[in-house]
Amino acid sequence: MERHRLLQMVWNPMRKSSNTQHVIGVKLRNPQPDHLVRGLQSKILTRKSSKTLNGTISNSLFNLLYLEYLDVSRNNFHQSRIPLQLTNLKKLTYLNLSNSVFSGVLLDQFRNLSNLRYLDLSCSFPILDLSSVSYNLSSRRPSMNSVVSYYSYSNIYSPSLSWLEGLINLRDLRLDGVDLSGFASEKNRDWAEAISLLSNLRQLSLSDCGISGTIPVNYLLNLTSLSSLQLGFNSFLSHIPPQLTNFSSLSSLDLTSNLLGGTILYLPQLKEYIVDGNGDLGINISYLFQLPWPHLETISTRSCNSYGEIPNSISNVSSLVELQMSSSTIQGTVPDSIGNLSELQSLDLSFNSLTGNIPASLSNLRNLQVLSLYENNLDGQIPESVCQMSALETLNLAGNNFKGRIPKCINQLSQIQVFRVNNNYMDDTVPSIVSMFPKADPFQIDLSSSGLTVQTDSNTFSPNFQPEILSLHACNIKGKIPDFISNLTQIAILDLGNNSLTGTIPLWLWTLPKLSYLDLSCNHLHGTVPPSLKMNVFYTATHLNLADNNLQGPLPLPPDIIEVLDLSHNQFNGSIPTQIGERLYIAKYISLSGNKLTGPIPPSLCQENSPLMNLDLSNNSLSGTIPSQFGLNCKSLISLNLGINHFTGVLPDTLRKATNLRSLRLNDNQLEGLFPDFIQDLKGLEFLNLGTNKMEGEIPGFIGDLSKLRVLLLNFNSFNGSIPTKTTQLKNLQFMDLSQNQLVGSIPIQLSGFQALLQMHTKGYLLGYMIELTYLGLELEMVSKGLELQLTTVYSYNTGLDLSENQLEGEIPEDIGKLQGIYMLNLSRNKLSGQIPESIGNMISLESLDLSFNHLEGEIPASLTQLDYLGWLDLSNNNLSGRIPAGNHFDTLAKPPALAGNPFLCGPQISKSCSKGDDREARGEAMEERGTGKERLIWYVGLFLSYWLGFWGFLGFLSVKREWWGRYLEAMDEVAEKVVAT
């Protein structure tokens, strides 16, 4: 709208005064402001309004000297300064400039406005969070209780609040997002002192103002009429000030997302109490609701340090309207008494540890609009009593252990907007998703991975069925993509992944006007896709996932607004189009792995200042060298996977500029050269795979400086030299494979630096990254229990050390026994000598042990029988001797194949009896027979010489006199007669 039209929209515009008409009110507030949502990567996603005013404020506005009311909020004035001419409007009592994209310094624009009672200069928009979609998108009218952060389009700064001094009549002051960080946190209290002079103040809102230190409660005590105090999203420290109990008029307190500690303060005068996001603030849930709260209507303690169970006494807080306690580690059951809270409109207990059933008493909550029990351990069936909550708009029961069926009466819910039962264990068939809620117009339906089977044969279209989010992932859907979807003109998010869909992708799917998220992965779809695709923008990142199908033909050009693109594991062929980079300039996640792509990587794939965070081109037939643009332009890369291709040459040194890299996988190519020097600059690297290439030279010592490294794979190259001792400084290392190289020397003696391997892992977590609502997993190959395993998911307990097929010498270090958290140990096919250390029996997590084809000697340690988890053992082709230790579990492993090539071993396990006694004599003989090759040679030469000299010396002695021969022969005859006689 043009500037000269600003005065054409007037609130109560005219009043006669001295036979003259004067404008006393102007209301240009945007009735449909922008909606903002924060994605998982903190990106602000916006729905633009078509009713926003643009431009700057005309000077003619300030000639309206009788103006009492001015509201131009929620528009866009393009970072212009707040006009100084506002001082002319001395009769103003109401001024709202909030969220209209102003900027600059607050000086004297308001000094003369002594009649002001309401002033709103807020420049922070409330942001919703898609990670908690259960309540953030619970209706098309999201409430302020869904706010999890703020975002400012403006840059308003106030170095001083002296301009407040003349506003003595001010009752409502809102400065959310105005930068007050220039005030020192402790010594300089100018901001609080200036506000303390506003004795008539009723409401004060300073959220997201960059304020730190302790809450200056002593200044605020002067505000004896204060009823609402909003200080969220700052950096206040210490406890909630106990002096707040003296604010008898205070009814609303919001301290969301500060740095508060201690325990929550009992403030019985409050109607609204919000302390979300203070992780160090202790809250005893059981005790909290045993106290009387005569006025409390809203309490929100999400993501605090809460503990305990919800007591039955919660029913005493009969005035409760909103109870928000998600992510509070609450245990126990949902008490029946909660059904007595007849005024309750919103109940959010998601992300806790609740057990048991949903109490039937919840049917008494006839005013309840939001019920969110997402991510607990609730079980049983969904009770029919939920159908009696006629005002229900959001029902979120996802992520529990519910079984059985969905109540048939669910179709009676006429106000339902969000219905989520995904990730449960139900057993039911939904005959028609379209007629599930015939009386309602749902915004979101999510049945994904619920155990439900959705039939689409009988789905006839209903005009009232126009969801924006429809998630039917893993719902046992068969046949072609349902035709009724072609009529969903409002659909923005459509998830049909992991079903049994067949046929081709219909062309009408690409024409849905609002589609921004499409997941058809893990089906049996075939055919080609259009050469150029289009999608739209919604709250989430624009997302296209066609992975794990049988799609063919050349790669399509993706939508130019795409942020997540996954076409992996199909049959796409040909080269990567050179113009693809022009379509992927805002993409953050790209996976084209597992296809039949050929040719080089086009340099345009990495545009300048690209936000790309994941690029996976692995398992194709791509060739050429790796472009230098990956380091120069794609500095946001977190994961780069080019493994299993035909790339040649050396790695570009420009990759050192990709300092955000956490996973680098270049395995199974034909890369050459020395170990890349730029690796030392990638301080955040967690996963490095250079295996199966043609690299050579020594492994550099700086590898030990990569303190975050968890997985190191350098196998099947031509690395030589010794294992750097600094590798033992990798405190987070869980798996290292240096096998099939040309390493020499000994294994490092000190191994206690492998801190992640020192303790048994009782719990494990998945290794990977979340990028724009998309999980990026890691893969790992290992030789374990004699088999080559391909782990498609890697957990923290997938641990191992593989140094096999090198030329390592010396003894196995005694420190090996300290690695109690290791799952697999492979030292086979080296030149290791000495005895197997007794300490190896301390490796209580060990499941696979391979020491074959070495020069190990001595007895098998009896401590090996204590390894209860050991499932594979290979000690073959060594020089082991003596009795094989016995044990019920160990005997199942110590079979001939595992011990072959050790001729001096004995025991029932290999059906070879040991000598009488304690076998010490046999062991001594064996020790003489063994030894090194040089010792054996000396022993055999000595034996031969002794025999030769003895035999010929004896004959020479007898030949001195003939009669000595006669005596010798007579003596032999006597011996023979005695032998025969016996």
C-alpha cells in the first residue's frame, strides 16, 4: 500500500471540536501478520501476509495533533528509523509500533508524550518450534503459549532509557526485542532504575532484550501496581528472587529460557506462572501441587529440572486452565484426580516417563482443547472416553505403547485439528482415512508407524477433508498412490514412505498447489519422473524423498527451492546435470547415493556461499578428481560421502576450509598420495574413512589431536611406518581399523588414553546428525566373528580395534586389558610374539577375538574363560602350548579350527590328551622345541654335530685295539640274551 493511503484507514476517525473535525485515532494494524516458525536448524520459516503495509510513514501523519490512538503494528517499514516527529503528537495515549521492521536508536521520540498509557515498541516476533508440532501446530491460531523463542527483523537499540522519565502515566510498556545489552549486568542498573520511576506501570514486558545478571528486584519493588512481568529469553542468573512474594498485585510472571537455578518459588498470588527452559531450576512436582494455588490458571515448567510424580492433590488447583509440563522427567501415572480440573483447556505432559493407562476420568474435561501425551510409556488401549471431550482440537498420543484399536467414536470429534497416534503398537484397520473425521476439518493426521493398516480402496473424496499434513508412513498401504490425494488442494506435507506402493508416480502429484514435503521412500515405485520438478514453501524445509524405489532414467532437475533432496538407492543413470547447482543453491541435504551415475562431479554442485550441510554421492560410478569447490564454497558441510566410486588423484587441499566437517567418507576409490595434511585443520571431525584407496606414506602424529574423532578407518592402503603413539590420545575413539597396510613396529604400550573404550557400554546412542528434520546416519564395515559386517546404523557401543594384516612385531601390551568397552579385537596376520597377556580376560565386552597367524607362545590364559560375551575366538597358527583352559562357555569356542597350527596344545577340546602330572616337563620340552627360527636352527645343528662326533668318536675308540671290538660284541650278545629271556 502506498504511503499516501496510510490515512485512509481510520479508527473512530472524526470528532467535532469547536466546529472542526479532528482525527483522534488511526489503526493500521495488519490483521493477518506473518507467521514465523523455527526449524530444527534454527532457520526462520515464514508465511508472508498479503495485507502487510510497506514503505515508510508519511510526515503528514504527524500533523494530526489531536491524535490519541496510533497503531501501525505488524507491517514492514523496511528498517526505517522511528520518526522523531512523534514528539508532536502530545495527546497520544496509545502507541503501538511493534513488529513493523523499524531500526535505529531510541532517543527523544517519546519524551513529550506524557499522556501515554500504552507503549509497544517490541521488535521480536514470537517463533513456534516444529520439533514440538504437537501443540505448536495444534490449531491454525497458535497461542503465545506455543512460543519457544523470538526472532527480530528489526535492530532497535536503546543506549539509555532516560526518555522514559516523562512518561509518568504509562501503564503498559512492551520493549520485547529492543537491545538493552549495553547496560552492564551487575553495576549499571540504569534500565531498571528508569523503569522503577514509572509508578503507575501495570504491565512490563522485556523479553529477548539481551539483559543479563540477576533480576534487579529491589528496583522493581517500586512498581507497586505491577500485575504482569515478562522477562523471558534473557540471561538472568541466580534464583527466582524471594522478594517477588511482596508483589501482591502480580498475577503473571514469565521467566522463560533464562539461566535460573535453585528451586521454583512459591507465589500463590499468580494466575500465570511460566518458567520454561531453565534447565537448572529444580521443581519437585509432588510438592508443588500440594501447595494451595487459589488463583493459578496457567503453569508451564517445560524443560526444567523437574522430578517426582503428579500427586492426586493436583485437583485442588481447581482454577487451572493450562498445564504445560513437557520434558519434565515426570514419572508415575496420570492421576484420576486430574479429571476434576473442570476448567482445564490445555494439558501437555509430553516427553516424560509416564506409565499406565489414560484415566477414564479425562472424559470429565469437557473444556479441554489440547491433550498432548506424546513420547511417554503409556499403554493399554485408547479409551473411548476421549470421544466425550467435545471441545478437543489436539489429540497427540504419539510415541507410546498403545495397543488395540482406535475407538470408533473418534468420528464424533467435530473440532479436531490435530490427531497423532504415530509410533505405537496398535492392531487395527482404517477403512477410509477420508471419512475418519466426517464432522471436522482436520489440519494434521499422523498414523505413521502406529501398527495400523490404512486401506485406500474405498477412499472417496469429501470436500471437508483438506488436511495440510497427512502422514501415513509405514501403514501397510498397498497398490498405487491413492487417487483421492489429487483433490487435496491444501496438502503441504505428505508422507507415504515405507509402504508397499507400486506403479508409477502420477503426474498430478507434482501439480498439488501447496505441496512442500513429499516422502515416497521405501516403496516399489518404478518408471521415470518429470525432467523438472516444482514444489512450494510451507513451515518446514522443502523436502523431496524418493529413496529406495526402482525409479529410472536421468536425474531430474529438483525444485529450485528444495532444501532436502534424497533420490538415493534407485536406478537413475547418466551424469549429474551441470545445471543442477542452480537448483540447489539453498539445499542443505542432498543424497544421490546408490544409483548408476557416471562421469565427473560438476563444480556447480557447490555454489558460492552454499548452505549445503550433507552431500552423499556414494556407491555410484562417478569418476575424475574431487572438485576443489567443496572446500571453497561449501564451508557449511557437516558430512561429505563420496565413497565407493572411481575417483582418482589426490585430495584437494581446499577441503581444509570446510572446518564444520564432522564426517568425511572417501573410501573405496583410487585416491593417491600421502595422508592428507589438511585433516589436521578439521578439529570437529568425528568419522574419517579413507579405507580401500592407494594412499601411502606414514600416518601422521597429528591424528591424535583430533579429540572428537570416534571412528578412524584407514584400512587397505599402503601406509607404512609405525602406529603413531599419539593415536592413543583419541579419548572419544570407539573404532579404529588400520588393517591391510604395511605398518611395522610394535603396538603402543600405553592404551589408557582410549577413554571411550575403558568402560563397558550399558547404554548406546545412535551416531548421526539431524539436518532439516532429516536424520543422517553413518555406516561402518567391520570384520567380526570371522564375517565382514556392514552396519547401516552405528551406535556408540559398536567398538573395535583392527590392526590385522600388517607387519607388527613385539608383544601384545598388557594395557590391552584396560579396554573393557571393546567389542572386537583383531590382531591377526602380523608378527606378534610373546605370550597372550593375562589381562585380556578383563575385556568384559569382548565378543570377537582374532590373534591368528602370529608367533605367540606359552599357554592360553585361563582368564579367557571369564569372557562371558565372547562369541568368536581364533588363536590358530601360533606357537601356543600346554593344556587348553576349560570352561563351559569357553569349551564351545576352543574347537580345532580355532586352535589349529599349535601342535603343542593339548586337552579334550581338541581330542588330544596331555602328559601325566602337571605337564611341566612337556611344557619345558615344548619350550625348547619352539623359540624363534634362529634358535631352532642352532638347536638342530648342535644335535647333528653331537650325534656325528659321538658316533665316529666311539668307533675310533674301539679301533685302537682289536680285542676291544671282541669285548664290545660279547657285551652286546649278553644284553640281547637277557632281553629275550625277559
